[in-house]
Amino acid sequence: ITFANMRKIQIVIMLLFASLSSYGAHASFFRHIEGLPQNTVLCSMQDSNGFMWFGTKDGLCRYDGYQFNIFNVGSNTIFSICEDESDRIWIGTANGLYCLDQHTELLTKIDAATREGFTIGGEIHSIAYDEEGKIWIASYWNHGLYCYNPEDCVLTNYSQETTPSISCNGIWGVVVDDSDHIWVGGVDGVINLVCPKSGKISSYPLSFEGRNEIMTIKDYNGSYLLVGTSKSGVWLFDKRLHTSTHFFEDNSSELYVRALLPCDDGSVYIGSESGLYHYNPSTGQTRISRLDYSDKNSLSDNAVYSIVKDKEGGLYVGTYF
């Protein structure tokens, strides 16, 4: 792993001076942190050791609260990151999947092939792992969904070529819930439930009209999925009834959702192309944060691509510019 030169580029941290359920009465502000190699933050997470990780268009960055270490990974455009229970960092790039061993800092490209000869390539926009330690990889137009077992290096593909019951090959999001169910969404606006043991895949179209892509999925309160879309905001999917209802939208425009962060109190942070929303469904109240050129403590850009809360309650907001 090589370390790139750090330039003065920014990521945004939102410091909350009020509880998440307080709207309007107390102000929040954003502090801009310098040190990233590039100004687009596409994904973020906090690992089990407390380090913050940020994927940019020019490398993967680890932040210890004081400085960044920057890792060159493949094409260097980092779309997704995930830590498994063995402290390995799985990295989705514009050209496949990589694994970083945090103890040795050894970076490995996953070159395994399926029995059909497929390998993980193209853009990887979402990664998750199940209770058996298997890694689930959402591939955008490269034969759909993959499952990789790090123990025996076996790679399995779930695509329209190998598993016709899956609804599409353009996968944006994958999430493994507390029941170890694998939920997948993509360009066709359909939720897919994958059951690896039986090989069964069930498909559930959301209740919207017209073309609308599923951009991101998050588990919500155990019984539901939050589904971020490209045209109609956030939908709520009932995992038991397999029904969907509208959860949140901006009535003034189409809401293109890039990121979701559910909070313990049931409220949800929504990262979109038009700013950061904090919506509380119990009260119906919404707080909106956007770029304000007259305010140095505002967002640096309205296109919000990643949101993560650290163990101390600080909210890290990654934007496109």
C-alpha cells in the first residue's frame, strides 16, 4: 500500500448541539476537515477500532481524528466499504472488489471466478456480510449480485444469466438484516429477497409508477426496509407483508436519494442531490441543511453521498464537492 500526498480538501462533520428529536430550536453547524486527496466522498464508515474510513474518487482514507492515511486501491474510485467480524475492510471500487487486512495492511484484489467463469468487475456500489461471514457484493451491470466466501474463496453469482428469478443485473444496494435475510435493489425499482440455502429469490416491485431506481437500502426497526429512490424519495417496505408505502419526499421537487442513516429514535437522515434532510416520522417534522455561500458552517455542497455517525454521536456527511 502506498500513501498519496495529502492536499487540502474537505469532508464535513455535523456537530449536533441538540438531541436528534429537536428541530428548529437549536442550531447545528458543520465543521470542514482538511486532508482528503480528493473532494468527492462517495462512502464512509467507522470501524471496530474507532477509525473513520472514507472512499473518494482518488483513494481510500483512514482518519484517526487528527490526520488521514490514504491508500491507493485499484482504480482509486471507492464506491463502498464494509468491515467484517475479522476486522477486514472490504472495498468496492470502479473496477472490482478488494480486501484490506488491517493487521498487516495487505491489500488483495478478489480475482475468484464463479463456476460460470464470472469475476467481480465493474462498479461495486454496496457490500454487506452475513452471519456465516460471507460477503455480498452489489455489482452495477456486471452480472448482478455476488456472494464470496473468504474461507474457501468460492464465488457464487446471482444474475439473470444464472438465476433468472432475480429481477435485474443492475444492482445498487444490498443489505443483510438481523434475520440474515439478503435484500437487494437496483435499476428496475424492485426489491429482491435472496435465500442462499434454498436458492430461492422472491421479487417485490415497489408501489410507484414509472421508471424509478432503488439507490440504497437500510434495515429499519427490524420489521421494515428503508428504500431510497432516484425520483420519489424514501419508501418503507414491510418485510413480512411485502408491501411498500411512501415514507418521505420533498413536495417541491423529485428527491434523488443517495444515502440513508436511521437513528435510534426512529428519525432518519436522508442524503440527497438537493441537501441533507433529517426527518422524524413520529412528529412529521423535517430539518433541511443545504449549502449557503454566506455561511461558512453550512454544507460544502448539496449533493450528499454518504452519512455515518461515530460512537461519540458526531455525524460525518460526505458530499460530491
